Amino acid sequence: MKKPLFCLLTVLTPFLLLESTPAGACTNFIVTRGASTDSTTLVSYSADSHALYGCLYKFNAPKGGFRPGEMLAVYEWDTGRYLGDIPQVEHPYSTVGNMNEHSLIITETTYGGRGELADSTGRMDYGSMIYITLQRARTAREAIRVMADLADTYGYASEGESFSIADADEAWIMEVIGKGFEPDGKGGNARKGIVWVARRIPDGYVSGHANQARITTFPLDDPDNCLYSPDVISFAREMGYYEGPDAEFSFCDAYAPADFSALRACEARVWSFFRRVADGMDAYTDYAMGHNPANRMPLWVKPSKKVSPKEVFDAMRDHYEGTPMDMTRDLGAGGCGLPYRWRPMSFEVDGTEYVNERATATQQTGFWLVAQANRAAGDDLGILWFGVDDAATSCLTPIYCSIDRVPECLSENNGSMLKYSPTSMFWLFNRVTNFAYLRYDRMSKDLQAVADRWENRVLGEVREVTAEARKLEGEARVKYVTDYSVMMAQTLFDLWKQMDEYLLVKYIDGNVKGETEPGKFKDNGNGRDIPGEILFPGYDEKWQRAVAADNGETLKVIKIKG
């Protein structure tokens, strides 16, 4: 647990600054058990940062537990800054990534909120709060209380945060923010802790969040479905954020009022997921585009049909295709349909500011995942579907939540953001993807076809693996699912090495070699491995017209009379 998670502070921040800090922006989609095709709870997460190394974090709880008095050092995820020590619990739970051995899932997105509510004296940042809670809670409801207690006991060191907290039965969104600093006269903070609210997503519904607080009003007397800090409303009144009746209090409007960038760069990602799975979401297009903030999108929606795990995988690959924000359709996509714009996220021409879209799939992803908790299989057989780099050109491999070691290709000790490793999944996928950006319209299709075949095959295979694992007990079960998880990660690594070689041979120097079938290149029939067909696809018509308009007089072909 040495690598930082970086997530973007977007609210109340000019669009130009959205990614000028050492941060990215994260995305979470949540599918409740009753909304999924296989009755599992699903939570997706992309940890997006230009500085984050994609690897799989692992904590193995000591078999004998910790001795009384042992302490846990807390380091801020974003900076690695030492925050202090807190007492260890005697018997923590093992964790892998953002899931523990009991299929508890916790992920996040940072929304920032009101800057004056930051507490520089806090000793518990949002990242540490996630991973420490995973070691101390078995269920989502228990995790909410643990997280609140950690922040209130040690002080909250981060800005506004949305958490997805789920188990095999329930899925919640919890939104928190600090209370700033006020000296207590004893060297401490009289406002130590957080204000927060947590809402249970109704079974049969889907939800999500992406760097903007989303909880508005909430029931004040429904503890089965809504939990909150006792001062969440009174503190807002004290700070002058709210004056109306309690029943009309809106958490996000008080603590993180949304501006254009919060809608366009954040809420739009949730909207794009909703429109994939639910009817009627086009009615909120103007909201997602930041043109009509009054047309607020709901916190959760009921899908038109049950959502499969594969559909959640693919939702993380979204670039707003088929919407007015589709980044493959304008001139910025170049001549090969690239759905990315290199940062910064805005630019100015003749005094007018313009935006570069921030879609769910993005080039700076460190790691991404879809965590799956399965009541029928058992809490120790949940699966963390895990991947690294850009979700649109990578794929996921199954990691069971009760494994006792991580694959070497995903180890946090194998390479870093400043040190290349030839055995690192992160560096391999980045090398392939950055090559694909050169001819995205063609190479991305090759990569997605392989990803689809892999994921569809493994989704079917894990049902059999899980059934076999249920026949085993104790260490035998752990060994079985660990060996399988490690083997599959290495198999995916080897597959992508083949893709690396295949794409280089096929697309070298901007041309395309003809094939008789994928991976079988045409030769000229003379037995010398000389290509039999080389295509020169050039650029799309829109790009050609733009170049002609920009420099046509220089490039124009002149017919010389003979």
C-alpha cells in the first residue's frame, strides 16, 4: 500500500485546471443485485491519474493477528506524506485491491467541494480510509460506520469525496466532506471530523458518480436506507450554506454546488452510463452538457432490462459515442478517429474558451476494475475483475477476493511510473495502447475484438471455477482460486505480448498489411516472407478537407501542360 491514488478536484474549479494538478479523475458505476443478470452486486472503478502506476495492492492479514498495542502508520495516498500512527485492530481482514476477503467493495471519486472545509491537521485521508476500512468491516453498512469513526477520531485529511460501498446484498453511496479547522485552544481542531450522508441504492436500480457530489435531499427518519452525521444540516446552517427547512436540505447543493465543469466533465459520465442501460435518459442531455443545471439527473435509475457484467465492463470504455459529445466526430480526432484530447482540458481561441471532453475511458488510467460480490457463491468467492491502463484498449482478468498472493505482472514491486519493467502488465498495455493511438480507428477494433473474446470466455469459465472452489474448504480453496487468478493474469499478459507483436507487424509505418485471417499475413507467393498486400488507408475525408482548407494553395497539385 505504497502507491498513491490520485483523483481530480473538479467542483468550483475552472475547466482549465481540471487536470493541471498531479491528479486524474475517477469514475464509479454501481449495479445492485436485483438489477444484474446474475444476481450479483457490481461496482466499477477507474483510478485515473497521469502519475499513478497501475498495479494490484494486497494486504494479507497475519494468521495470529496483531498484538495489543501495535500501531499502523498512515500515509496520505495522494502525496505519500506521513500522517501519523493509529492503533491496529487485533484481527483485520485480508484485502486485494478495493475488495476484502468477505466481498466488501469500496471505491471512490473526489469531488472537492468547498475549499474552506479542508483540515490540514487531519490524520485520515480518503485513500487510507478505504483500505483501512476494508481491513475492519465485513458489510457495507458496517463499513459506513467504520469510515465515519475513522474520520471523526483522527481528523479528515482530504477534500470532498463520494464512496461506493457495497457487499453481496446492498450497495450504498456515501458522500463526505471535512469541517475545516478551528483551534480548540489545546493545539487541536474543534471541528475535527466530517459531515456526511449515505444512501442505499434501491435493489433493482443502478447508480454512479464521477467527481461531483450527487446526493440531494434525503429521508431524515429511514435508517434502513439512509444514514447521516447528526450535524450534517446544522453545520451547513452554521457555515451559512443553508437556511431552509431540514426536509428540503440538499447535501450536494450545500457542500458542493455544481458549475458548468462539474456537469460537463463529471455528471456527463454518469449520464452516459445511464443512457446505455435505461430508457428516457436523452431528456437529460442538456443537463449533462452543462446547459441546463435545473434539469437535474436522478441519483439512480431503473434499467430497462437487467445489466450483465460484460455490459458494465463495456460501459467503462465509453467515449460518448452516439451523443453530441462524441469525440470521434470532430476535427480534434485527427484523421484516424482518436477519441482523446491531450491535456489541458480546455483551450482559448480569440477570447472564447472551449472544452476538451472528459469521457469515462481515458488515456491516463492507472488501473480499472469491476468488483463483483456474489451471495450465491459465498463471500470469499467474490471477484475483482482487474485491468490496467486505458479501459477502451485493455481488458479485465479475474482476481478472486480471497487470494493470498498477486500475479507478478501486477505486483506493486514490479516497475513504477519512473521505471520500465518488461514483465509489468501496466507497461505492456501502455506500450500497445500508445501505438494504437496513432491509427485508432483501425487498431482499437483489433484490440477490442481480442478483449471481447477474452472477457466473454472468462465470464463463462469463472462460473465453473467458482463451482469447483465451493467443493473445497480452507487453505485448499484459497490455493485453488489463487492459482487460477495468477494463471489467468499471466495468460492475459502473454496474450497482450502477442498483440504487441501483431500490431507492430500489421501497422508499421502507417500502412496496413493484408491478411488471409487475423494474424495470417498475405505473402507474395515466392516463399521469402515478402508482403503480398500493403494497403495505404490514409486519413478520413473530414481531415483531408481540413488540411486542404488550411494549406491547400501550397499542397495543390498543378497540372503542367506538355
